[in-house]
Amino acid sequence: MKGYVFFEEDRCKGCQLCAPVCAKAVIEMSGRINVRGYHPAEAARPDDCTGCGLCARMCPDTVIRVYREVPAKAGKG
Amino acid sequence: MGQRVLMKGNEALAEAAVRAGCRFFFGYPITPQNEIPEYMSRRLPEVGGTFIQAESELAAINMVYGAAGAGARAMTSSSSPGVSLKQEGISYMAAAELPGVVVNMVRGGPGLGGIQPAQSDYYQATRGGGHGDYRTIVFGPATVQEGVDVMSKAFELADKYRTPVVILGDGMMGQMMEPVSLPEPLELAKLPLKPWATTGAKGRRPNIINSLFLDAEECEKHNLALQAKYDIIQATEQMAEIAFPDSDWFVVAYGTTARICREAIQEARAQGLSVGMVRPITLWPFPVNAFEKVVERAKGFLTVEMSLGQMVDDVRLAVNGRCPVRFFGRTGGMVPSDEEVLAEIEKMVEGRTR
Amino acid sequence: MVDKEFERPKGTEIVYERPKSLTDVVTHYCPGCTHGIAHRLVAEVLDELDARERAVLVAPVGCSVLAYNYFNLDTQQAAHGRAPAVATGIKRVLPDRVVFTYQGDGDLAAIGTAEIVHAAVRGERITVIFINNAIFGMTGGQMAPTTLLGQETTTSPKPTGRLAERAGYPIRVCEMLSQLDGAAYVARGSLSSPQNIAKAKRHIRKAFQAQLEGHGLGIVELLSSCNVGWKMSPVDALKWIDSHMVPVFPLGVFKDWSAAGVEAARLADSGVAAG
């Protein structure tokens, strides 16, 4: 199952709650500084994302959007 | 006018509120206003309204806040100690610009005080007993009939200016039975629309009812807007009655005390004394215009209150030193007699101090 | 609201996007503050119930006093502790609207105790979201009624922290309210992990259902963090909830009109006070 995760970097306050809950360790705190002066979270290994959504469930600031490929079978339905 | 019935003051005011379109009452037991919540608990269900006996007077005023913010005509009543508990809520309603009516059947204070009539909550009502630069419109009806009349006016002005309105009665008015003509019931459909109410953000931006202004400049701007409203109210909503306007001397009194003074004035005039009365009906805005009509030719004023002197401050401000202003009062629930008032009138006229 | 220029990848379905019942305003809450999670869960439930356009929020005084900037809802901001009374007034005027309060532990369990108790006594059909982070956050970290024994705050300082002899014991709101017949749903959840958050969301949904179906008051207490007040990192603060708060504030359902029989039996077996 291929997932896609997107971070609205400028909303992030660098609280780091999302990183530890990702089962595939996709997320890391980036070296950049965002407009708020925090190191935002980012998808360091986006290809490993399965679209489970745990990171978005932990995020207090709705920084993260998550999508998932529609499985082929269901797609034809 | 509507039917003419013999009614106890508390119940007449309650019925007047229902006829003014009030459908939500939140109260709490405290003598001498108990008949208001009791009456509302029977009457409101009859008209599809809601009565709640809250857990405290403080909770009750906050229920008025919520109901008013949802667009309803809402009311609470209490007596002095209970009204003290409502002051924070009234300040919030003034700041959030919410309409609502608060009846205070004043009793002897301070503290637990007594249960007999008094007027010692004048400062609290007219200066704002809560925090911040705010005012509430305050009525001081003298008879049960006038109480009924000002109740309709109170709801009208509360909606017109989006502000809380206080009706200052007293224990005597609340308990006294008098014949009254009740107004025709207002049709709810005719009540003013309230697009600002929190009814659910359907097809519009959310409505926010709020009194928080963390930014000082915003908070000042909001205060100045409120003050502009109060200036308009002061300019247009003063109400007073002048008896014998061309007299040399004047008694100033409101509410039940004014009725006692009327007796004393009759007796004084029978002795040939040139005495009239200025009777404020709105205590805020204080009726300075009425004083302007008589102050130039007046030789002196005698303010009579069931307190140790609170309205007298406003009389002095209105008279502004143009002639002497005396004070006589009984407090704690003691009611001045017409003989006592007559003696004070005679002292005033003869310029005696004792 | 999703940014305009954002394009969802082709052939994908949405797993998570910001709920419509939230605005896109970035909150003033401290980094890692779980208020943000609680806001999100309430907004998700309101979206799922299609209730945004008939919901009225009553905001408290405390960190979440500015909730009206973050929820895309009609809102009334209530005096400290009085939200349940304000909500009562609103609900009585608008019985078919979805009226809920969002309150912190200072607002609900200190100054506002009488209001929440009597809203439950009356069985008001309102929903209460109660954020228990064991501290007064907005005012800088003072002791709250839910502050744990020994917990250091600016008003329960070192060396003892909250001392029972002087400042009594943490108040357990859910256990207290579950004794009231007017309370239809009383549950305590935690925002300390994705699993707990999922469970908390189910509690929140049920608490709104209690209102929508007219059973009575629905309240969800959410164990939350205040990493700044507790002087911990956001991640450590969530661990502190599990290690320190949960033993004092057990999670679970204390009252549930819908499964009164089954639930009560289960609660009895597990030693948790049944409703």
C-alpha cells in the first residue's frame, strides 16, 4: 500500500510528536528553520510511507496531510 | 390597554416580562423576590418558555448570557446579595453587547442584611458593580403599574442597544398588591431579528460573542465604541417626572420612596410651602435634563432615599452647586415616614440645619 | 481548508486532511501542546456528524480561551468556569443545535465545579470536552485541582510539590459526575499516544451522541500534557501522562446510557466504579 504524506512546514512548531509514532521511520526533523523559527518535521524517506496516518493523528497543528493509493481491485468497483 | 387586574408587584413584573416576549428566565430563591421565579415556573411553560432554577445567581446570569447570545429575550431576577453575585456576568454582557433584563428587588444590606425594602444598591446598579468602564440602563419604577410599563421598555432598550438593563425595585414594591393594566402580549414574530446570534454558522461566517481583547488598542477601541453607545443612551433615553415644576423647593426621590414623599409634599403644600418633586424614572441615564428645567429658579433640593445617600451624589452633580442639596435617608430596611420627610422639607425651607 | 495550490496525488484517497470544523489559523498553543489534538478530534467528530453548521461552541477562560479563532463554529466565550451555564442557556433556546463546552481543569474543576455538577444534575443535553493537564497553563503553571500529589507547580513549589496536608488531593471529575443520573455518558481518555487518541475520539463521538439522542449530559475528560508548565519535552510529557497521571486518573467509561447493563457488569468486574 503506497502512502503519501505532506507537511505544511510553516505551521510546524517542531514538537517532534509525529516522528516516533511512524512505524516506518519516514519522518525526521529537518535542519531547515521555518518561518516560526522551528525545525519542521519532514518526510526523510517518503517512499517508505504506507499512508497509515498515525503521524497526522499525533500532530497538534494539522501540519500533516496523508493520502493512500486506492488498491487496484477497489479502483474498478 | 390590556386587562386590569389586582396583582402582587413581583408577579406583575414577571407577567409583564412574558408579555414583552421573554421566554427564558433563570433564577434562584432569595427574599423578597421569590414570587418572580415562582410565577415564571408556572407561567413560562404555558407559553412554551423555559424556567430554570439555577445553582446560584451567578450561574443564572451566565445562563442569561448564553440565551441572549442565542438570540432570545432572557431575564433573571434576584435581591441585593444575589445581584452582587451577578455583577461579573453583567460586566461580561455589557462587554459582549448582549441584551438582557436583570430585576433587583433591593433589600437592606450590606452582607446578608435584612429582607425589608431598601435602595442601597443604587451605586452598584448605576455605577456598574462589575469591572471595567461599562454602564447598564437602570429603571427605578415607583408603582407596580410603572414596573409593568418599564419592563416592556427594558426589553425594548436592551435589544435596541444590545446591553443589559437593570430594573431596581425594592421589597415593598415586590410584595405590594396593586391594580395594574397589563400590556397586550407581544407577538414573538415581531421581536427584532438578531443576525449576530450564535445559532450555528449555516451559510455565513461564524458569529463570535466575546469580550476578550488581549490587544490593548483593540480593547480601548471597543471601550470607546461602548461609550459612544452610552452617550447616545444618555442623550435620548432619560426619563423623569416633575411634580409642581414651578415650586421654589424640590424633593428628589425615586421608587417607593417617591410615593412617601408625594404624601409629605401634599401636606407641605397644604401649609402653603412651595414644594415640588423631581422623580427620576431612569436612574441611569440620570435625568439631568429634568433638573435643568427647574434648577435655575430652585432654592434648594432635598434628596430622600432608603439608603445613607447614593443618588444624592448624582443630584449634586446635576445641580452643580447652583443651590444647596440636602439629604435625608433611612436604611437597613427602615422606611422613612411622610412625617419625617415633611419635617425635613420644613427644615429645608426654613434653612434650619437641625 | 486545504491550500489552493496543493494537489492531491492522482489515484489516491484521503487518509487525513484538516477537518472543516477547524479554521486554518495556526494556534497559539505551545509546541507539542495536546490542546491541538483535542481541537482536531472534536472537529473531526463534528465533521463526521455533519454538525458544523448547527454547532455552538462555548469557550472557557484558560489556554483555550482563543478557541473561537481555531474552530470554524459559532462561539460564545464564557466567563471563567461558567461555560456549562452559558451552554445551558444556549441549548434551552436552541434545543436542536449541537452545543458543547471546551474547558480546562482550572475552568471546569476549580472555579466552575458548581456549574458542571449542576449541568449534569439537570441532565442538560450538552457535550463537555474537559482537558485535564493537571495545571493552570495560560497563567503560567499554577497548581490546579487535578495537580498530582508531589507535582511541582508555581504554587505548589519545591521541595514538596502539591502537599496533601496543605492543598488536598487531585479531584476525579469523571468518578464524581458518574454518580449523577443526569449524566448520560462519562468517560476519560488520554491524548498520550495514537492508540489512546483513537479511543478518545470514540469517547468524544459518544459524548456528542448522548446530546444528539437526548439522553443527557455527555462529558469526556482528556488527559493532556502541558510540557511548558511541567518543564518537560513534548515527547516526555506524553510519557508522563501514562506513567503518572493514568494511575491517579484511570481511563475508561464511567457512565454509558447505551450499554448500561453490559458496561456496568464489565466495570464491576474490572473494579472501576460503575456508573
